[in-house]
Amino acid sequence: MHSHSKKEWENQTLGPLVRKHGERRKTFVSESGIEQDPIFTPDDLNSDEFDYHNNVGYPGEYPFVRGIKANMYRGRLWTMRQYSGFGSAEETNHRFHYLLEQGQTGLSVAFDLPTQIGYDSDHPLARGEVGNVGVPISHLGDMQILFKDIPLDKVSTSMTINTTASILLSLYIVVARNQGVSLDKINGTIQNDILKEYIARGTYDYPPKESMRLVLDTFRFCSEHMPRWNTISVSGYHMREAGATAPQELAFTFCNAIAYVKMAIDAGLNVDDFGSRISFFFVAHNNLFEEVAKFRAARRIWSRIMKERFGATTPESMALRFHVQTAGVTLTAQQPDNNTVRTTIQALAGLLGGTQSLHVNSRDEALGLPSKEAVQLSLRTQQIIAYESGIADIVDPLGGSYYVEHLTNIIEGETLEYVRRIDDMGGAVAALERGFQSREIHEAAFKHQKEVETGSRVVVGVNKYVSKNDMTIERSSMDKNFRQLQIDRLVSVRKQRNSPIVKRHLAKLEEAARTDENVVPVIIEAVEDFCTLGEISDVFRKVFGQYKDQRGVYSG
């Protein structure tokens, strides 16, 4: 009977073996550079960290490490969403119908760049970009085509939109209203996370302070009228795609979330009124256990921030709800079939980590827009995990693993250290104005790239097991005439609508933007009478000005 310590095992049993045969590498580290021991034991969990009741607890109870619902996927499965939007509103609508027929349970809309930064499809700046990375929406007519014959009281819709989130939300409200669906029945999410645009993504337009005001207006409007709508999806995804580590992904996301919550509370909103409508959007990367630990740590960190920092009292306000997308940055153009294996592991990480909603990238996305077949395979990946793997039948099956609990604690510690540093700088906005988050992400990305180039980080099919003749995939083709049709429709809408009424709406919006009146009800009235996305954004550009990235060099 052996009853010695881990140290003794390392010296007496492991040591001689390693000295004799060596190991594959001198050191083993996770995706984010966290050192990995060969094994983990109860010795790795000091009693404070592994105080089960205070630090881990039961699912559905504070601090929610093991899941936000007591029975998780035994009650209902996660929402299976495939992100789509390309070419025209008509084509995207056909893809939505196809996905819903295949068993998808929620829609996720990608908008093109002009729509994301507030330009109509015929604006000179939109040239060449219309419909490229998503669907173009310039006015109510486009939005009605996009959701044609889709019952908005039955399907939940997620919209990846930030700068123009208040406008797209207003368009969605009018489409739902025209279907006879009342505001309290509409279910979904707008990303509406403007701060990460300045840090990692770049589709901002107005300065941070004015952009935050639009976020606040949507918070207020939805907390009064749309109880089932998530008013923000604070996103770590894009920061991780830009090269952040797992702790950076969590820390920078939570610091942004802290800024939004603080802003809402300072404006007089009650944390328990809007707290339950904040959701998050994270990536699932390749390192299975690190990602599971990241999601578990994230729930503990957020519940404590909400309770201890902001005084939230209801479980709904403290429970971290999030959507996961598999990592686009891990997809390779070489040997695209390998991507199916990668995304399956990543999907598992998201689900073992307890996500509420999942999108699995398609194997051909490194080559172009995903084909119908590839998208179907991505959805089938989710369905096979749901119905054939057994992991949906147990809540937090990895909880209590010495390794996973230890890693959860380490990621939490590294995340909180970053949060402390950003707090010391005066919060997320002050830090991003000094370029802090961007620089940290760039350094991590540079390190990662170096490791791939030297081969110390293996990417199968890229720097190891390379094959001479890579399999090619049929690229998805789009009808090239759609751009002209999109612009023709816009021109005829401008001709047919009531011009004096449009002018009146835009004047009223300018007045609201110059005071602290909530702009959302004004936007809703404007889009109903076919004011365009570009015209509404022009009013904001006039009142708020435009943000030029003029970050000073951060030192410290």
C-alpha cells in the first residue's frame, strides 16, 4: 500500500523512468502557456481553493462553477445556432429556412461591413464590400425579406452587430410587430458590445463615450419592454481570434462588462433589472481541458463580480450565460477535412464547459463562404454530440477532476490579476485609450506565431504531416447580380417613401441624440417609415463625431 506524497512519487517512480527514457519535450504547457505537470492529485488543491461548498458548489447555485441550471442539458439541450449571412437578404433567408429544416434551433445573423459601420449599400465607402462577409441591410424592406416566413415568436435570433445595434434591433422589432408578435414575446440577442471593437475588431464609428450611450439606451428600452431579449453579448471571441490567451480573453471581456454594468448603474438602472439580460460570447479553442476550465472559471468570476462589486441579489443576475463559437483562427486551408476534427474537439470543450448556445465552424471556411454540405456537417456534429455521446446526460462531468479544478483555479487567478491591473488604470475605456489590451494581445499573438514558425507548436497539415496535394473543396458560389438588385431596391425605396416624413423623423432623432432622451423609440418610428440605416447613422455621426484611433503608447 503506497501512501506517499506526489513529490515522493515524482522522485521515486517518475524520476528514474524520465532519466532513462526522457520525455517528448522538456516542458509541457497549455495553449495559453500554463505549465502542465504530468499528473494532478489532491495535493494540487489546497484546502482554500478546493472548498467545495464555497468555491465549487452545486449546479444552479452560486457561484455557478458547475453550470447555471441545476439539470443543465438533461432539461433542455443548448441552442444550436449556425452563424450565417451572405450575398443578399433573399439568399440568406433561404439558408435560414434550410438550417431550420435541418434541426437548427436558433438563427445567427452576420451582416456585411457597410451595415456594421452604418453605410447604405450604395454609399461610395460600401463599394466592393456589399454582401461580402454578411448580409446587407439598408432599410426595413431588406429586413422583411431576411425574415420572410420565419415566425419571430418561435425562433430566437442572435445578431452580430455593434455600432449600429440600436438600428438593427429597431428594424427587427418592426418586422416582428408586422408579423403580429408583441415585444415581450421576442427572443434573442444583439451583440451590442462596442468596447471590444476598439480593442480587437475595428468596426466602430463614433467615439467610445457616445457609443456607450447608445448601448445604454438599448439597455433601458429592453429592460422596460423586452424581458426575453439579451441586450448585450459581451464578446471575448474576437480578442482570442486576434491572439489573446485564455486568461486575457476572460479578463478583457469582464473588464468591458464591468464598464457596461457600471454605466447602467450610474444612469440609475437597478442591477437586478438588467443583470439577467447580459450575455457573453466566448471562443472554444483546441486545448480541451484548458477551455473547459476557462468556462468554469468564467462563471465563478462573473457571479462574484456581480454579487460583490455590484450588489446583485438574484441568481439570474449573477449567472453567466454565454454562446460559444469554435475557433476560426484554428481552421486551416491545408487539408480542410482536418478542420472537422478540430471543431469537434472545440465543440466538446464548449459543451463540457456548460455553454447555453453553440456554433460549430464549417471545415471549408478558411477557403471561402461555407457550402450547404459543410454547414450541414457542422450542425450534425452538434447533434451527434447531443444524442450519441452521452455527455448531455450528466451535469459538469469533469467537475472534481484534480486537473480540471486546479486549472480552473489557475485561470481564475491569472484573469483576476489582469482585471486588477485594468481597474488600476481606471477601467476598460481608460486602458483601451492607452492601447493596453491591444498591446497585450499583439504580444501573445506574436509569441504564438513564432512557435508555429519554429515548429515548437504543431499544426497538423501545416508545419507537420504536410501533404503535397491538398484536397480542394468546391467553393460556395454567389449570384453576382445581387449587389445591383440590392442597390436598385434601395433607390426605389428612397423614391417611393414619404420624404417630408423622413426629414421630420431624422430631425427628431437629431434632437433626441443631442439630449439624454432615449433614441431607441425614435429610431423605431424612423425605420418604420423607411429611413435608412445610413441616414440614421449620419445623424449620429453629425452629433457624436467619428473616432480616429489615436492611442498613446502605453508604458507600464
